[in-house]
Amino acid sequence: MRKAINFFETLNIRNKWIIIFFLLVIPRVIYIVFNSVKTDDSFFYLDVAENIGKGCGFSFTNNTGECQVLTGGYLPAFPYFIWFLKHIGLVDKFIPIIVSILAIMSVFYLLFTLQKNGLKQEKTYPLALILGFSPIAFGYSRYILIEPILYIFSVLLLAEFINLRKNTKNFKFIYLRIVLLTIIAVFFKPTSIALIIPHFLVILNSYGIKRFIKSFIIFSLALVFFIMPWGLRDIQYGGHTPFKINPTNGPENIRGLRSWLSTFSLTEYDHASTLYPIYNRENGDRKKIVINTKWNPFISENDSDYKKVIKILYKDEPSIKRGFNKDEEKIFKELARKRLEKNGLIGNTSLFIIKSLSVLMNPLNSWGWPLAIGLDAKFSILNSSLLIKLLFKFIIFVYRIILFSFYFKYFFIFIRSLNPLKLVSKNNIDLIQNNYILIGSFLLLMANIIMHIGIFHLVEHRYFYPVMPWIEFLVYSKLINSPSLKLAG
């Protein structure tokens, strides 16, 4: 080991980075080659990409085997990205490999940005290895999903966040890159608009209120200019409103059930058992829905609304098998309203906090690693496969505990150091300026929690995958303790 370190130190800078690049890429390639790269969502995106290649345009294959125009909450970037890679002859396995290579390159861009802004060369090497081998970053890198793409944009925008803070003379060019990267990310997934929120913090604090307002207007106009044609396309193909959350490939009138489910469900597994049976396009059936009430203090099988919902789900010969009619949706919405009132402020707040913690800290979440355990699995000391999966789940869980323990420790130290009686004091201003990444990452995390859990009722941990590089970078920067770069604070 010592000889390897000595050999590495004798190399020039260019060769060092080449070695680090291959050291980070090769394990990911091996990981992708020897594991499945597809989920149910992957098959959907591959189907849309295939239909693009067949000349059907942005469409999915319906149950009759015909192309059906896709409108609603989907934007075109990811299916067209897949189509392009397959059009030039790449097979499915190469799609996440290409994405992984781009992800490592984005990390390199971040590290070179740090060097340019004062971080010493020797400090970037451990950061490269830690970010590259992060068990959070590694897990989902094998999948044909949007989230690994958004991870790349997140890292790039983190680098531009640092540039925006340090290079005030080049504001126009840096902000142009930020706007373009954010808009492209939005074309992959609309909720990625949250990635620009931390940058407005820097603009407001470092450049003043006038520059902030001007920058916000420019971004808003640019976003509308680029995205409205796609919204008009939705309307052209029959959408009553553009960018609606329930697209044409989804079950009918599902929002009422989602609203009611959000008033008591605790984990993404509760959501999956209820929503997946009806979202399944091939054999979706409302009668397959399972509503988990065990160990849930917010609902019981004896509750009147639960009994009403069960009666609706198991109705003989329903008018809509994969979905609900308008009257049924109204019933769900009314039940959701009543349960929210029953929960009260304390109950709803507690539920929101539990969901947020579950998404980030649930020990059963694998974060993309092939560690799925069947519901019928039985623990046995002789079942080596199950034991290995449980061990790796435990390792990933412990990693998250350590990561978020440090993260929130730094955040609470920052909050405690602020003087609430003198908000604009020099001490407070200095604290804010020395904790930009901490504040920015927290704003990004909160924006995603509010959007996914609070507004759209999407309780799934992979939606928080693009947030993680900000949190990991903040914690690792603190632990490495670089005085030459006072950004992590």
C-alpha cells in the first residue's frame, strides 16, 4: 500500500487524474455489467424511446400495442437521450455506463473548480475518492433512470454555486451557465427546478436585491420561453392543462386516492403497496390495492373512511378497472379533507416529519443497490444471501446516520451561532458568508421535501438522490477541514 502511495506521488498531475478517473469508473462499469439496469420506470422510458425511433414521436405503447401520445408530467429530454444512445448503436447496459462516466466527469469539474478557487491540490484527491465511491452515489448509478442524470446536473450546479460565490467579476457568464443547466435539467424532470434555489441565495446576499430581482426575472422568462412550447403541445394533444401531474399513461382520476393516502401513510412501502397495483399499465387493477394499517398510529381498519375506501376498491364490476370515476374521486378527496382535520396541526406536522425521516433514514431503503428482500423471506443463519443483503443494508443505514448526524450537527451549530436580536449584524453576515454551501444544501433539501412529500405526495427516496452530493460535499469538506476554501464553513 505504501509503495502504491509513493508511486502515485511521483506522477505528474495529469497522470494522477487519469489514474483516479479509471479508478472511479472501472468499479462502476463492473457494477453495471453484473447487475440489472432496469426498473419498471426504465421499461417505460425505453418504450417511449423505441416509439420515437419508430416515428411515433413522444408516445407510449398502450394495451392494444399501438402508440399513444404521451402528455402530462413527462418532459422529453430523457427518452430522447436514450433514443440517441440507442440510435448510435449502444445497447441498454451502455446507457448507465455513459451516465456514470459523465457523473465522474462532473465530479472532476467540481474539484477543478475548487482548485481554481483556492483548494490545495492534495486536498482534492481524497474528495475525488470519497465522492466517487460514495455508497449513496454508487447505488443508483446502475439504473436507466432520470435520477442519475439529475445527479450530474446537481454536481455541476454545485460547482457553479461556488463560482458564483467566488468570481463576482464573471457573474454574467456564470449565471448564464446556471440558467442553461437548470433549464436542461427541468427538461429531464420538472421538479429539478429546485436546483437553482441556492444560487438565488448567493445572488441576494453577494450582489444585492436589484441583481436578485433582475436575475429572477431573467430565469423566469427564459424558463417560460423554452418550456411553453412543450406545454402548448400538451394542450394540442388533448391536455386540459399543461404539465399536469397525472399523465395520459396513468390511471384515471387517481388524485383523490393519492390525497387520502397522504393523510396517514408513513413510508414509501405503504405508498407502493397502494399505488403500484393500479399504476401498473399491463395488469393494473384497483382490487389488487393493499392498504397497510399495521403499526400505523394514524389509521385503523376500524376507521369509517378505511371501510368506505375498501368498499370502493372491491366494488363488483367497477366502471373503471384501472382508476376511478369522478364521483369516486370526489369521495376520496372528501375523506382526505376530513382525515386532515382529524389529524390536526400536531398530527399532520408529525406525519410530515415522519415521512421526511423515513425517506432519508429508513433502514430498509437500499439506495439503488441490489439488496431487495422478498416479503416472504424468512431469516435463517444458513441463508447467506439474505445475511449479506441485510449486512449491506445495515452498512448503508449506518453511513446515512453518520452522514446526517454530521450534517445536522453543523446546521444546528450554525443556527445557534446566529444572533436573532441582531439579524444584520456583522457576526451574522460573516456566519452566512462562511456557510453558503450549508445553507444552500439545506434550502435544496427542504425544497425537495416540500415539493415531493408535501405537494405531490411522492414518498420515494430516489427522488432525493440528486440532493445528496450537496450534503456529502458539505460534510466531507468540513471533515477534510480546508482553511483555503471557506465555502463549506
